[in-house]
Amino acid sequence: MSESEFAASAIEKISVARARILDQLGQVIVGQSDVIEELLICLMSRGHCLLEGAPGLAKTLMISTLSKVLELSFSRIQFTPDLMPADITGTEIIEENKSTGSREFRFLQGPLFSHVILADEINRTPPKTQAALLEAMQERTVTVGRVRHELADPFFVLATQNPIEQEGTYPLPEAQQDRFMFKVFVKYPSFDDEFEIARRTTAKQTVKLEPVLTAEELIELQSLVRDVPASDHVIRYAITLVRQTRVGEPGIPDFVTEMLSWGAGPRSVQFLILGGKARALLHGRTHVTTEDIQALAKPVLRHRIVLNYGAESEGVSADDVIDRILQETPAKEDQLTSDARFQKIFAS
């Protein structure tokens, strides 16, 4: 197969999969097109996603519906203050072997051993239990005792949290947040969308969802995303955006030093480029552009940069800082490479 034939085949497969998924989701979810697109990008990139929004915005429904559409095994974990690590990873029990009479350990798998994990209200459980997800999200394994257990493939953690109610919650540590590829804000629906939601949910309705992708087909699509080329300029642009968030590094803007106490790490660059590849395919292209990187800068960076007290007291948000970095960073290669300030960033 030639390069052009491969490109056409990849675009067709992704486009067909996207259309079928959106068609099925549309039977249950009204609006939220931006959120759904970012979820699909995350899935195609083998990432994990954190959804934040007020109660009643269908965060949980969106995730559970997506799992049904993808014909994947699904576990919902309701995170509560009394949840223990073994409740999600699994535990070893002593069991008697009836044939020999001896006792031996047997591992009972927890709900993490599914393809799609809904970590509902993840910030309601203590850090000890939150940390049980770290190995699973990064290594896709769970270690119990001295034995490492492989998790399902594909494996996604899709978590929700409520930004309003803070009593009885445990903010996610930076190391935990860094495992999530995206942090997606779920906003209130428009008037027309809310009208449709009210009309549908207050009348008799029968919805029959049909699975459109198997695990094997999804893994194939994820492999296609990795094959999408990204030019050196796009990679350099992604690195430049991330490095400008790091306080104390040469060449960063003054406003970053004034507003941030901590910046984003190398995983941000990886997720920007991978997400850009998935977004390019979803939009019918086989190459990544700086527009793809710009579109994903907020969901990738907003939970990885830490505002200082001064910025918080003035009502500055992480998205405001990212917007300003995007405005001051030229997307064209000749402008980026000729500016003395960015040359310092490349050299540092």
C-alpha cells in the first residue's frame, strides 16, 4: 500500500468510526460537542480524561454511554471517603485447595480490571486510594503483594469531579492530575440544548444503543494515530508552548513569572503531539498543524500549571495564562525560530 493509499484508508476508518459513535451518542447526549470531541481524541490517543463540571451536566451519563457504544467492559467506581485501595485494585484471599487440603493465595480482581473505568467523583476519596490509580494509569498494571497483574487493553480511566462542593473532598495531587491527558470543563448547555434535554427526559423514551467498535478495532485506530507524521516545526512549537510555563527558565514571559508558581512537564508535550495526531485524523487530515496544538493547549495544560497566590487573588485562571501564551507565541516557523527570546528557550 502506497503512502497516499494508507492515508486515505486511515482517514476513512477514523471518519466512519467517528460518525457511528456520534450517531449513537446523539440518542442519549444532547449538545456537548466539544466535550465529546475531546473524549474521542483522548480515547484514540490512549489517554485518560478528567471531566469537571457542576452536578447534573450528564458527565457520568456521557461516560457510561460511550462505554456501551464501544463494546468494552465497563466498571463504575463511586469514590467515597471510606474507599480503600484494595476495593479498586483487588485483593488476595486465602483459599483451601480441596484436592490437596493445602491453603494458597488467590487474587480476586477489582473493578480496575475492565476496559473503561468511570472514577465517579474522584476527589471524594483520600490520597491513599487516589494513589492506587497511579500505576494503573501509567503502566497499565496493578501490583498486589509481589505479583504484577496486567490490565485490559485498551484501558481508559475517565474521572469526574464537582468543582463547587468542596466539603469532604480531597484535591487531586499534581502527580495524579499529570496522569490525565486532558482536563475537560463540562459547561451548562445552551437554551436550545436545554430545551431538547427537558423535552426528551420528561417524555417516554426508548433508546437502544448499538456497539460500533470492538476492542480490537479500537486498538487498530489507536495504532493509526501513532503513524500520523508531525513535522519538526509542530514539535518545536509544542515544546515552546510548554517550556514557557516553567518559572525560572530562560526566555519565559514576565507575566508567567508573575502568575505561576509551577509549570508543565515533558508529558504535556507528548500529549499535545499525540492529541494533535488524533485530532488531525478526526478532521480528515494525515498531518498535524499548529492549529491542532493550539486547540488542545487548554485541556492538556490547565491542570498542569499552578497559579500563585497573587494570580488567584486577582481572579486569573489557568486558561487565561494559556490564552496569553498562545497569543504571544508565533505559529509560523520563520517567526518562531528567528525570535531571540524563543532561541533562549530552545537552548535551555
